[in-house]
Amino acid sequence: MAKYLLLKHYRGGPAPANDVPMDRWTPEEVAAHMRYMSDFAARLEENGEFVDSQVLSSEGTFVRHDGEGRPPVTDGPFAETKDLIAGWMVIDVETYERALDVAGELSAAPGAGGKPVQEWLEVRPFLSPCVTITD
């Protein structure tokens, strides 16, 4: 089994087919989308492929160390991740092809007008520990 991160973007990637921002959906459309996501995660959990999923707030701050005894630096002249990342799902599947299948199905979540969003999802494998060979 290998773990993959399915990363949902607010913007920054190719536009989805049903490109209506969620803040312009009706309450019923948002509820249908969230129900789809919950049902989808439950199906993956039943077959042992679900690890975790989270929806992120649009609030956030970049922070970095600025040297001993100095306060941390916040934000900066770079892309704000809080504007890009909407949420994620972590799956644990047998093959890369299965990860792609899961992401494709997740991309079909309903959006505005009840039509599939067909958003682009980023599929990223977790880095595996290096294997050390000794004689």
C-alpha cells in the first residue's frame, strides 16, 4: 500500500469544467457537495483506503524563523497558500493507477447547478523512507 495526498486547490491550477466559486453556490449545492465528499470518504473507509481528509479555512499565515532572539517573520512576497489550498484527502491504495481512479471520482463532486465540478486535483505520493542495504 502507498499513501497519496489528493490536494484540492481554490485556484492556481487549471480551471475546472464547472468553474463557479463555492461562495456563489446555493446552500443546497454546498450541502450536496459536502454530502458527496462525506459519502465518498465513507466508501473509501469501508475498503481500507481512507486515511484522512480536511477542509481548510481561507484564513492562514506564513511563518518562518528569522534568527536567534528575533520574532518570527509572517507572510511575505510570495503566493499565499491560504488562497490556493482548499483541502485534502489522504488515501492508502495499492497502486498509482488506483490513486488516479480515486482522484478522478473525487473530481466528480457536484457543484453549481448540481453538475460535477470536474476540478483538477493534485495527486502526490508520500515520500517513502529510504531503504539502507547492508552486507
